[in-house]
Amino acid sequence: MSVKGKVALVTGAGTGIGKATTEYMRAAGAHVVAGLFTEAERSPTSSFPQRLLDVRLQADWDDAIAYCRGEFGGLDILVNNAGILIEGSVEETTDETWDLILDVNLKGLFRGCRSVIPEMRQRGGGVIVNVASIDALSGAIRHLAYSTSKGGVTALTRSLATDHAGDGIRVNAICPGTIETPMVEKMFQDSGDSVAAREISIAKHPLGRLGIAEEVASVIAFLCSSDASFVTGQSISVDGGRSIR
């Protein structure tokens, strides 16, 4: 699997899947720039560049791409990982919550793709991996806005792959099941009974456990590599079999 020498920008890289992806890609020889959602995520011991990147802000996208261009001559890979989860049914979801989730999880991703595609086209091609969710493929209780945003990610992925195949740009999505990340842990804690919530979640996965971020990162890295050169427009599940139930 080769991403050696490629320039990769990963959003939401301060924790969870994003952090694991930056570490995996760097170990594989890529030049990785970590996009951090907040200053609090910055690590003083990081072995790769870190840039503040609130995916809602076009100015942050412009800054991150200018950095990649200045430091590495351009950009080959974008991993659109940044996302948020706020639970609620349709009656519990306010306009403000709906707008926030869609702005981060879907419109932020759209802004990123719109920003990087001209850079990739100039380099003769590139790869985009959009992080969706199992919730894009199956229902989840009180995940109304989140599920909607992630379903939009898979639809956007197919459209981008169709539009830009001629530019040599491959676009795929990945749909993780329940993964041991700070976001998921907060979801369990907010349930009021974290032990029961975890057990219920585990029971949904035929493999009988939750995933870890590194398992998702390895599939993202594969999709970014030359080994996946004939794969585009796909939404690939990394979910312990949850989507087959």
C-alpha cells in the first residue's frame, strides 16, 4: 500500500478516527497536515504540522490549503473526518441544532471538497475520503440530524466521484460502526447509564465488540493508496457486521 510522499490533509485530527488516521498515514510515509477543530486539541509533542481548521469557515480551508502548497507544493489527499453528534428525535431537534450539525457534517465537508479539487486537478489527480457513518445506511434512535447529515455525505460522495473521475480524482466514503472514540464515549455517558448503553451498542455488532479508531484508519489509508486505484464512488462499511443485521 503506497501513500509514501503524498501530501494529506486530515480534518478533525485532534481525537478519535482523525488522530488515528494522521498517525497511520504518517507511518506509511505520507506528509500529513492535521486539521484541528479547536485550539484545545493541539499537541505540543505532535510529529506532524497542526493547523486550526473549523470546517465551517472558508478562511480556515483557504489557510490550510495555502499551508500545504507552501510547505509541500500542493495537496494529494483529503480525509474529511470532522463531525459532531447531538442526539434528538424530530421533536427534540431545534432549528439551531439541525443547522449546526448540517453545517459541520455536510456543508463543511462540501466546502473542503470544493476547496481541494482545483489543487488536485493541477497535480493530475488526487483522493478524497469522506467519513460518513453506519447511520447513513440504517436507522438509529434519536440520531435524526446526524443520520441525515451522514446520508448526505454518501450521496455527495457519489456525485463528486461521477463529476471528477475525468480529473483523476477518486472519491469514496467510509461508514464506521460504533467506534471507541471520545464522541461515542460522550454519547454513552449522556444516556444516563453508560454501561447499559455500551452493552446495547455492542449487541448490534455481530463481531461482538466495538471497533477501535485504528481499524477505521487502516481502511481510510487503503482507500487513499494506489492499491485502491480502481475504487471510487463507494461507501465502505467498517462496522463489525452491523449493517448486515
